[in-house]
Amino acid sequence: MTSPALTFDAVVASAAREAGLTEAQGQIALTGALGLLDRHAAREALTALYAAVGGAEAAARSKAAERPKRGLFGGLIASAGGVSGKAVAEAMGLLERLKEEGVDKDDLKRLLPAARERVRAATGRDLLGEAVKSVPGVGPLLGDG
């Protein structure tokens, strides 16, 4: 088995640069988003993404990608919205955590498409977009809406 030509670190570096963020901010945001996807996205989409992007699966399951704590509002959404409610509540928690790192929703609207394009250019498929779209309601919160 050959290793993927594209790495998660390369995706982070190029997407962060294109979005006007530091590499550290890009790393935090994309790792958090991958963690959310790892818990909620369709397995087929994730399998293809992980096979194509070296280090993506490890990042998605790292301590930095752990589920953010939810406040009262997030808890209400999670309990009211079924499976997608849990993902939406988690995305809202991720947005709050990212704000503390200086990354807001407008930054994500630049970062996620840049990361998607980097993966698409290397693989010929929108693997990251396929994973995001498999989680109802989360795309707009991650800047993909």
C-alpha cells in the first residue's frame, strides 16, 4: 500500500495561507472540523478522505479534535434535534472554541473552501465537501453554506 501524496499538514498550511489565517489557527479549525466529521459524517465519505489525505484520520481522532463542551443552548439543541441536532450543537460549540483562537465564521467561510479545493486538486474529488454534506445542518455552521 502506498502512502497518500497529500498530507493534512499540507492542506492546513495552504488553506490557512489562502484564508489569511496563521497556520496554527488553520490547524485548530480544521482539526476541530475533522473531529466533528469523524463523529457524525457518513463512513464512506470519511474512509475516502482518510485514504487520500495522510494524517487526516490521526488529526480527526486527536485530543485537539475532541468534542467541545456544550452550554445550555447547545444542550437543548442536541436533545431536541436528534442525530443532526447533536452535530449542529457540536458545531456551535466548535465555533465558540474557535472564536477564542481568533477564528470566526467569516474565517471559516474562507478556510473550508480553500481546504476543499486543495483536496479536490490533489484527488480529483471533493472528498472534504462530501463528508461535510453528509451531516445535515452542519455545512452552514462550518462556513460551507
